[in-house]
Amino acid sequence: MHLPPMVPRVPRRSPDGCRHDIFEAEYSRLLSHALPTGLDDDDLPDDPLQWLIESTKTAVRADTGYVGQARRMVAAAMPNLYESKASVPKVLAGIFAWWSVAFFEKLRKKNPRLRADLEKLRRPNSVQVVCILRLLGGTDKLRNHLAEVPTGEGKSVILGVLATTLALYDFQVDCVCYSSMLSTRDCQAFVPMFEAFGLGEKIRYGTFESLCEQLLMAQYGDLRKATRDFLACGHSSLHRSPKASKRVLIIDEVDVFCSEAFFGGAFSPILAIQNDAVAALMRHIWSLRSAPSSLASIKAHPTYRAVLDSGVLQDQREWLLERAVREMDQATRSYSPKKYDHTVRGGKILYKVAGRDEYGPFTRPTPST
């Protein structure tokens, strides 16, 4: 019996590996043209950072899945971001090259004679590059991708460059995190990049609460102003804004988002009705915390009428003030200094936010806090 010759099995090359090779080649090419290394420095561009920005935007325009068809593609159920399989790695290379050269230029300001050593330059690691390529649709669709990045692998850099790439492809990008402190820190680190590429209006960092606030504001306008107008005048300034462009949501610390403190929770915006008359009424109610009182006796006090006369409420909505008075009276009588974890900053009382190492103006949307 004759057996067929054995044919060695060649492992299939990962598509992300091919794109990583394209990235590395383009990244090295851009650095060699933008950095003074002591060889052919006369051919360097006058402004290497601006040259890298233009090169990156040229790569975006060259994408066969983007030129002349961007808006139709975006509207078509969020398809794969790139069809040419080459342009996005080159765009990514341009952004990372800008990131590397910008850091070198800061060092060069202190030492104008400094020459770049490409082996020692600040540069992205392979985990960052492959992670971004995967998140940008390395499979089928630009949606619902999840990546786990170990501590110390440069997650902040991944988020900043990913947001920049998506914004260059005309997406509105929201990058959210459970912590305002972490979000602000990451945003400030990449604001120079966003502004250099002209993307300051397309990328927003914030918390889950601030994202809800911004989305409601974009769709309906200022809900607090509309509510204030309705209470005071009987008509609302609420309006619907035109439909916004396609958006991409990037969630940092997604495991925290899936915790009990966030997942499935409700966003409850609060309108604080404040003026001197309201403050005087609150002080009066506080003064009665150890004395017998009733709603009728509080309503008979001049501070109560002063609130209605101040214009914050129509007379037919006095029921709202009555309810607030009852709740304030109850809160003053049940008050305990240790009832809520709080601190005082800048003359304001801030309460511990559940599930975070942060303090905010409210713990829950009730006057008792």
C-alpha cells in the first residue's frame, strides 16, 4: 500500500499579526522621517508633529472603505471600520508616531542638540497595538468588543489612542469610567493629542453619570432649566435636538460597571431650587428641630410666604413646597452627625458616593440628605 507523502502543516497567520507588521513598518518609516538621528537630518520636516498629523489624516482618506462613503458606512449597522486591511494600522502608526515624537520634542527643548535613539525612544508595546487593532474590528463588526489589559500594560494609552483613531473616522467618542478622578487624569494626559489632531469636540471623557447628563442634554436640552421654567411659569423650554452622529462608547474598568453599584442603576438628575428665601426657610425649620411644630405653623411663618413670593413656584404648585417642608422637618428631627459619611470642602457638604472613593453633593435624590 502506497501512502501519500506527508505535507507539513503550516500554521495560519493571524490577521492581527499581519496588521501588526504593517503598523511596525509604517511606524518605523514615520519616525525615520520625523526624528533627528544624525543621518540625513537636512531632509527633516520643519514641523515634524504637524507633518505626522497630515500623514495620518492622509492615511484615513486613503482607506478604500472610507473615501466618499464614510457616512453611509457608519449608518449601515456599524460595519467593520476598515475594508482595505491596511489603512487603520497606518493610521494607528501615525498617531503613535506623534505620541513618541511629541515626548521627544519636550526633551529636545531642554537640549536642542539631542539626537533620537530609535531603540530608546518612548514607543508603544505590542500588547497596546494588538489590543487596539482587535477593538477596532479585527473580527467582523465594530461593536461589543471586550479586552482585558493587565496592570502596567498601558491601558490609559490604549484608551487615548483608540479614541483618537475613532474620532479621525468621524465618530463621536465617549470614554467613561466609574471614577471622575481617573477619568480626569487620563483625559488631561491626552488633551494635547486630541487638540493637535483637531478632535477636541469629538472626544469626551467622564463618568457614567456625566455621560447620561450629556446625552439627555444633547437630545432634550437643559432639563433643569426646563423644570425650573415649568415650576415658575407653567410652561417648559424642553426641546428635542436633531439626531446626533454615530457614537462609540469606550468603558474603562468595565468590571466595576458590571457591579451592583452601577449595572442596572437609574440616573436621577436633581434640580436644586435655591435663593435667599429658601435658605431663610431652611434655617427656620432647623431652629424648630427640638420644638413641637406643624405644617400649619411653618406655613404661617413669614419665611414660607417669602419663598412663594420669590417667584420659584406658581401658587398652584404650592403642594411641592409643602412636601419639601414636611421632609425637611422630618430630616432635621432625625439628623445625626454620623448618619452619613460626609466631608466639607469649600463651604459645601459632600457625601460619600457608594462604591467609590469619592465624595459628591448628594447620596440620593431626597432632601433628607
